[in-house]
Amino acid sequence: MRILAVSGSLRRDSHNTRLLRAAAQQLPPGVELELYEGLKSIPPFDEDDEATPSSEVQAWRAAIEAADAVLFATPEYNSSIPGQLKNAVDWASRPKVEAALWNKPVAVIGASTSMYGALWAQAELRKVLSASGARVLDAELAVATAHEAFTDEHELSDPELGDGLRGVVAELVELARRHAKPLALAA
């Protein structure tokens, strides 16, 4: 099983990218996590370009389609999700009949230097993903004061947060397994 990990932050030393790396250490046997690194190159969504999307958009959609599930980690900008992340979700949600996110198991977690751990951004992203037709896991992990939350080994320093991350990852894997079963039975 393969999980595509998407950080909503473009910053080189992103706390959300660190959170996804910590998630990679929580995977059950037989599951791998691939960190998507092309978010910055996705052009602005333009319906005029929808019929002939750029190679960056095609690669983004293909990465989602090839994954069994997607794990998003979002920062919070102005009480919402970053524009580039929303833009990427827009590209992956259209056109509806062939959307990469359609029926895809997804989970949302987040880290912020604030005391709230990107809670509002996580709620916004879950809403957008639901509207896009994804199967959104009803679980969250808010990592507050993220600049102090990680060890030098990229692990969460708070054991309760580590347990929470492990729980979200386990639930996403289970959702992806349940999602895959009907396809296997139909074959």
C-alpha cells in the first residue's frame, strides 16, 4: 500500500513537511509513504486550460491516482489553507467525471506555530476535499507550537501527539484497505 503525503507549505524547513516525515515513521508493515514535492510548480487553476492541463498538473493527478490514500498536512494562513494547496486540490477535483480525488481515501493533519495547530485550516481542507468527492477521514491531529514540537530526529517530542499521529495513520490505512476491497472482489 502506498500513501501520498502532501505538505501544504512550500517553505524549505516546513513544520508540516516534518510532520509528514514523522508520519512515515508510524507506518504499519507493508505501507510506504511518498512525499509529494511538486506543489510549488502547479500553475494556477484556469478552466480554459482544463482540457489540456500542463505536465505539472498531469504529474500531480497521476501521483494521486497511483496512491492508495493521500495524507495532507496543512499550515494555517489567515485562518484557512494556503492558496497553492487549494489550487492543487482544485486541479485534482476536476473534471468531476475523471477527478483524481474522486472517492480517494484522504486524511488531514496540520502543524502551526500558533496555540491551535492549524485547526481551522484542517477543517477548511476537509470541507474542500469532501466537496471534491474524496473519502475524508473524520480525524484530526493539531500540532501547536510546531517550532518546539519535534526532536532532532524529526519525531514528535510529545508522546500523546505521537500516539495521535499513529492513530490517524492507522485509520487512513484501514480506510484505504476497506476502499480497496470492493475493487478486489469485482476482479
